[in-house]
Amino acid sequence: MDLYVKNEQHDGYFRDGCVFREDIDIFDKMAVQIKYKNNVQVSYSLTTYSPYEGYRIAFNGTKGRLEAWIKESQPWEEKDEDEIHLTKNFGNREIILVPQGGGGHGGGDTRLKDKLFKDPTAGDPWRQSAGSRDGAMSILVGIAARNSIETGKPIKVQDLIDIQLQAKGRGISV
């Protein structure tokens, strides 16, 4: 209460927990089709009012399918592990169990805090760390999705960017 509710007058965020208030303008549900320059296609669906948190992700490739259901928070008891299913074309399915770390988001919150506050120079052997460009691009994909929903037209992320950079004395448009 002291940290959040008593400070609502300062940050303007009122924590009544009701996402259906008139002044809330986020989409409760959306589905987006994304096509990258290298022709990779993504189908993304978001439900903000689901009774549990988590996500399902699947990759279809020329040699098979990799899929996972990552359960973040749900009203039922669940093992502290996630499953990844690897199915080779015309082959058997292999189930890979991935233990969750403590601290939320499968241990990701703890690892991020450690990287930020304990050892910012720690290595990243699995190449999982996102940089500022990755963050900016993910935000732009979200902005493009929202603009597309509002206009009913496809939006190119490139059309949202108007940045001029100087590199070694030469102007470079991004």
C-alpha cells in the first residue's frame, strides 16, 4: 500500500485492478500477423484478461517442429518445470523438461536483476540478452501492430523510423 497506492497521485497510475474502466485504452485481445524482410512469418495472439499467465510458442521448420507452453502463473498446481516438445518430420516426439529458476518468469527475473545489479559484465553463453536495439525493435513491432489495427492496413516498421545517425562523418539514414 505504501509503495504503490499512496503514490498514485504522483505517477497517475491507479491500481484498482479493473482493465475494463472507460479510460483504459489497451486492447483486451489482439491477433497480429508479422512478416520480416527475410520472409519469416509470425502469428501472434494476445489475451490480456486470461485466468492464467504464460505463453505458447512454436517453430515450424524444414526438419520438424519445436513447441513449448511456458506457464507463468495459474490457479492450479504445476511442477516447477516447463516442457519443450521436439518433433522431427515423420519421427517421434522428444519431450525436454526445463526446470524453472526461482524469482518469477522461470528464473528470468532473478537472472536479469543479477546481470543489472550484481555483475553487469557477466557473460551470456546462451546469447539470451537483448540489447537496446532489440528492445526498440520490439516496441516498434507493437506500435506497428496497433497502427495496423487502427487503420486496417499493413504497417511497415521501417516507415515508423525517422532517425538520422552520424557515422564517421557520413550521414546514415536508418
